[in-house]
Amino acid sequence: MYQTLTFLHSTFRWVVLLSMIYALWRAYRGCFYHKTFSKTDDSVRHWTATVAHIQLILGIILYIKSPVVKYFWKNFSEAKESPDLLFFGLIHIVLMISAVVTLTIGSALSKRKSTDPEKFKTMLIWFAAALAVIFIAIPWPFSPFVNRPYFR
């Protein structure tokens, strides 16, 4: 089950990233080209947040099942010195939860704004902040913190 969860979580990140980039593109376009906030824009906002929540659930289940995380918490004093263990035991989950909370707040605020420019601007700012945190927290092959392959 652990390997299946790792594969799903690793693969589903691409869905999250693509949906966030698409949502940001729509928000940018709407904000700077004075577009109307359409049903499609609202749907993109909603589904981007939903996809991120699904990824978070997969990540939390993986976190609970992970032998790396179990080792980290059982041997905290020595494990915190290891960059790999510290990253997956603490940093990754804290940053990702923060990113999804940021994305959720941005989605909710955007939905409640009264004018189209406010909706696009709110979505653009909050989703960009969430994406920045996500980019930092993903264990990219080139990451200075800890690296993993693009696909597992």
C-alpha cells in the first residue's frame, strides 16, 4: 500500500501543479485584461482547490503510513539532524498544509468578492502564494533540501 500511495501522491502532484498554473493564468488574464469572471473561471477556482485537497488527503495518508516518518518521530533527537528525515518528517507536511490552507482561503475569498476584478486579483495573489510554497516544498530532483525523481 505504501508504494501505491507514494506513486499516487507523486503522480497526482502534476495534476495539482497543472490546475494551479491554469487557474493562475486565468486569474492573470482576467485581472489584467479586464475579463468577466465566468462560470468557467469559478469552476477552475473550485476544482483547483478540490484537486489540492485530494492531494493533501493522499499526502496525510502517506504521512501516517510512511516508515520514514515513523522513524523520524521515534528517533526525533537524532533524526532531526538528517536533511532527508527532517524534510519528510516535518518540513514537507507543514509547508504543504500551509499551501493548501492558503489556497483554500484564496478560493473562499475570491468566491465572496463582489466584482470581477476583485475576484481575479484575490485568486491571483492567494493562488500564487500557495504555488510558491508548493514549489519550495516539492522534493524536486534539483532541490537543495532533498531530492526525488520527477516520477516514482
